[in-house]
Amino acid sequence: MDQSMMKAALAKVPLALKTAAAHTLGLTETSSKWTLKQEVFVTVLRSFLQGDSPKLSSLQRGTLKDPGIKGKKWVSKYTIPKPSEGENGVREKLFGAIEAMKTGNEEYLKADSIPVEVEWTGYQKDATDKTQELDISEAEKYANMMKDITNDVTVLYLHGGAYYLLDPAFYRDSMQKIAQMTGGRTYSVRYRLAPQNPFPSALMDALTAYLSLLSPPPGAPHAAVPANNIVFAGDSAGGNLSAVLLQLILQLHRMAGPGKIPEIEFGGKMVPVPVPGGTVLISPWCDMTACMDSTKRFLKYDYLVHTCTQFASLPSCSIWPAKPPRLDIYCEGSALCHPLVSPLAAQDWTGAPPTMVITGEEVLADEAASIASLMAKQGVVVEWEQYEAMPHVFGMMFIDENVGKMFFDTWARFCKEVVAGKVGTSKGTYVTAKLLERKALDPAKLLDELGVKHEDVLGLMTRKRDAAMKDFEVYQAKISESGTPSKL
């Protein structure tokens, strides 16, 4: 931890002590729902995130530090070569899908494809928590990892971080745990981050990673992985990216025509692109416009604040504002409602594989419920699990508490059922706070219970986008007049 981060952490000690005392005495609004650790953690993290806005460059840089590799895990790093160019390559196929799914004049960057770094992670059964990484080649690490694999589960993991933070290195412990609990392995993607690399750069990298599993390039350590053994998974922005990667593949299938499997040129040959075996969306960020009611209703349980204009007026730094300035850190304002940016806007999930959605009572809950409900109504096998009073990505934050253990048990069980072909019918569960009692519900009725019709959601999103773009125009005009940025 650098000095600035240490100083910031020390400044929160009085808040942590005050919160702990109030929780112990039952004086907080959430003391009946949270453990002491949860109360202190969420309160302090909320204070960090909702305090003075740091520069994006400093914040991003601070989350990309590699802590090293040790403990009960195998990690093998691999760089996927730059994909094939041409009209049948990754880049042009992606752009074709984006264009076909436009509903207006959405603008986006025509990004180039690049080599993509990934990390294979598996459980090292004979290691201890203090075991250091072996000084051997990446190929040897992969071969050793495969000796400990007992299941065909392969999780293609797309990390969270609001599309501008974090890295696969941050998730190694979580990848170790899910690999251990499934007996399988994970394939964690170091996709390009915004604001330097806006939409669709990350999606292009995610598609490249999937293709590299289906058809490994020459020199890759791994053999081809059957699609039905692959589970897309991601948290927060990674949940968004998992959902839009799936929606992209479904769109490629729609464009190929009934009964046909789309193909993409990759590694010098045409590679069929089937849907994966399953998808796991963890606290997914599905709506860039923040149009749903949970953005306000569940604030008391969350550390996030989710608004459509939250990034526009952040302090200037070397990476923000973009040049030219834009409303959103990840995409142009005009693209906020594109289905491959905000999967809440997607109208057709027909043909999707079994999908699990895990969320808390958090600001993103309603958008996750909307997608799960629509999928279930369209015949997709959906498993919905919502945890009472839990914040964003709670399972990974409270990994050693009972709620975290239940989260990983659920995730691992679903992955194993997907690969074994044993997923049954759609089902939903509401898990109560502390006692962790399960109550059954129907995922197809989630949106009905919110009093919202899916056909109205796109209208809500569009109005929120248009209002935000108008506010941003006024904001930019004020900057032009005064030369001094202000709050949007």
C-alpha cells in the first residue's frame, strides 16, 4: 500500500470505530441485517467512494498493481495473438453486429483488434497458503495445473471495475476458490479499460478470448474447449460484459439465419461460434442510464451510487475527460441504450443457454431482475438468487463469511450442473439476511412484482439518456464560457 492510500485508510479509522460501536449497540439501520464486519466494511467503503472524487488516472493505476502469486493456486499467463483481419474477422463481425442492433444514431469508436492477455487459474491441491510461485515456464505451470483438474468446467471470467478499474490479478483468490469448488479452471481476461479504450474494445477482447478457447491459436498451451464446457461469468461491469458477449453471439446467430452456426475467421481458419454452455451474472451492471428504481430504493444497503452522469464532471487528469469530451467513461452518450452497451435494452434472449443471476438488494438489482425475467419469459432456463440487504458483489467481498460461502457454493454447483447437462427448469430464490433461509419465487414474475413492463423499460432508458445528453451539452457550454469545470 502506497503512502497516499495508507493515509486515506488511517483517516477512516474513527469512522470504523464509531460504526462498530453503533452496530454493537443496535443503533444502525442495518444492524439487524448485517454482521459487524459487513457494517464496518460497507460504511467505510461507501465513505471512500462517495467522498471527494479522485483523479481517474490515479484511481485506475492504484487498482492495477499485481500483488504477486502465492498460495493454493496455479496461474498460467498466456497472450492470445492479434486476431485475423478482414471482413470475416473478429473486428468486422463485431462491427456488423453493432450496426445491425442500432436503434438510432449511436456512435462508437472503430477500435482495432489487439493481442489479449489472459490468466489460467486452477486449484493447487498440494500447496499451502504460503506456497510461492514456481520458477518455471508458463507452459509448465499450465501442465501442472491440468494435473489437478478433476472436472471439465471452464469459466471464462470477465472482471468488474466499472470498465475502468481492476485486473485479473485482483481476482486470483476468487478464481482459485471457484476452480477449487468446481474442480475445473478459469480463464480470466485482461480486457482493455476505459476511458482510454471505450466501447467496443472490451467486447472485442472478450470475443477474442472465447474464440481462443474454441480454437486455440498455434502455440497456445491448451487444447480446444467444447462450448458446452464453457461458462461465461463476470461481476458488475464484468457481468455486463458477459451478458453483452452472450447477446453478441445470439445476434451473430440471428444474422447467420435459422439452423446455421455463425463463423468467424480466427487463427487463419473459419471457426464456428456456438453459444456457451451457460452464463453466470454476478451483480451485473445492465443499464448505463440508471433508469430503474433500485438505484434509489436500495441505497441504504449499498456502497455504490449509480447515475447516468456520474463520470462527466470528475476532475481532469491525463486520461479524463476524453478527447473530444464525452458523457460516459465507457461509451458515447448516444450509445448508452445500445443492447451491446446496456444489455437491459436487449429485446431477444431466445437461444441463450442456462443463465444464473446472483444479486443483493443493491442499486443494480432491478436491472438484473429485468433481464432475468425477460429471459425466463422467452424460454431461457434462468436461476435467480437474490440476497436480502446485501451490497454490490457481496459474495467476493465477504468470501469467508457464511453468505460468501453460500454464494460460491451456488455458483460452483450451477457451473457443474451446466457442464454435466443437468440444469433443470427455471427457479428463483430469495435468501434472508443472517439466517440465510431460502424462499422460492418465480423468476419470470420478477419484473411484474416491480410494477414495470419490459416494453416500457426501453422508453425509460431512452428518456434518461436524452436528458443526460442534454445536461452534458449545457455543462460543456458552461465550461466553454468560463473555462472552469463545475459539477454536472
